[in-house]
Amino acid sequence: MDTLPHYKSPQPAEESIPPPYKLASIHAHQGYSTVDVSGTTIGGNKLAVVAGPCAIEDAKQALNIAREVKKHGADLFRGGAFKPRTSPYSFQGLGIKALNILDEVRAETGLKIVNEIMSASQSDVLLKHVDVLQIGSRNAQNFELLKCVGQMRKPVILKRGFATTIEEWLLSAEYILSEGNTQVIFCERGIRTFEPYTRNTIDLSAVALLKTLTHLPVMVDPSHATGLRELVIPMAKASVAAGADALMVEVHTDPDAALSDGRQSLYPEQFEQLMYEVNLMAPFGRSQSVVHN
């Protein structure tokens, strides 16, 4: 099948003004960037998938889920060690114990590990245990933390704050990039609106828009964006259609007993279905192009 030509829309005069996010801008790089995680590429022509539980609860739980998501094609494993929770009485994660469990997951499955950093004081220990750092929604504009991960030189997933504009999000990435870390991945995880039926409102227009504004890869987290497992698969497919380079999906073998976010976690068989359906959408990979002024 012939490739359709890329349509270049007319550019308004104001777009000739350089954006304030100079390093994140699409004009700062020839083509789209990719992020390499020890051989796993995020961005480019293959959809990458991060999967795992919201929180590590014990070694058996983590290993069982890791085996399932690995079997069905996940590229990286997520499982929170330090959990920022709205209530101080909610489960806060196992901390260092969870990181040791994640070392076991990596050793057995080969899956690289994604984990959230909440404070610069955690940087030394996370450097030893984690392959990809995550900046959570609540820290999307924690500028000292952003500078810290910029200096850590590890890939960073930068989640959008629940009230962060797209320009503010791009400027948060700029903090990381300006410290010398070029391995940044945006992650759309829903924004707060007036709608109570879903946990957040997933903004897929942001995915398509970012592909015109930045050279950096874009991920979508349909689990946190919707809060409902019934919506995760359709929103994951919509994310791929919008141009997402990667997905982050929560999976649990017993969601009803999960210590965190069980309602939005897929059963392993649902994750298998998700992987089948998103791969049907792009069976031969995904081609991308970029036009510079």
C-alpha cells in the first residue's frame, strides 16, 4: 500500500516566534526522538507497553503479575514502591522492600522496571533499582524534583498534572531537558473536570497536539485517566489511533483485593485482549513523520 503524503497545514504568522520550551520543541530535533531503555525503544515505529499493578504488595503478587504481562507482550513492568495517596491513612507502599521485590521481577522476567520518584531524597536508592523514573501527576510542577531527575540521567516518564496546561507540561519537560537529560516521555493520564462518572477526563487531543509541538515520545495511561477497567481497552485503542507511542496499563490478578486502585486494574485475560486489539491496529508497526518550518 502506498504511503499517504504528509499534509502540511498553513502556519500562522505567530508560529514563527520560538516557543519558550526550546529543547522540547519539535523544531529542536530532526524527526521524532526515541528513548532507549536497555534495548526497549519508546517512540519510533513500535508501540511500547508498560504494565503491572498500581502498588507492589508482596513478592508472590508482583511475580505472578509480571509473568502474565510478560507472556502477553508487555515491554516494561510498573509497580509502585512509594505511593502518593490522597489520604494519609491509605496504603503508602512497601518502600525499599518493594524495590527489592522489583529486582527479583527483573531478574526472572527480564522486564525493565518503572517506578515513581516522589522526592529528591529517594534519588540514590532509585538509581540502584529502577530503569525508568516516573514523575507523578502531583509532582508535574515540582521544579526542584524535575531538576533532580534531569541530573539523574535515567529515562523519565513525565505525567501531566491534573490541572496542568499543555504549555506548562512542556515547560516541566524543559526543566528536565535543561539539566542534560534528553530521555523524557510525556504521559497523558487525564485531567480534572466537572465530570464525576470517570476518575479523570482523558484528553486525547493533547496526544495529537503534542505530536505537532514536541519531538519527544507520548504515552497514555488509560487506567488513571478513566478509573474504570471497562473503559481501559477502548481508551487504549483510541490513544493508539491518536498517535500515542506507548501505553501504561494497570494489571492485577485479584483486583478486588488490591491495596491500591483495584477498580481500574485489568485482569490478566483483559490485558491479553488489550494487547491483541492494539496490535491489530498496527500489525506492521507505526510510521511517523515530522515537518519543520
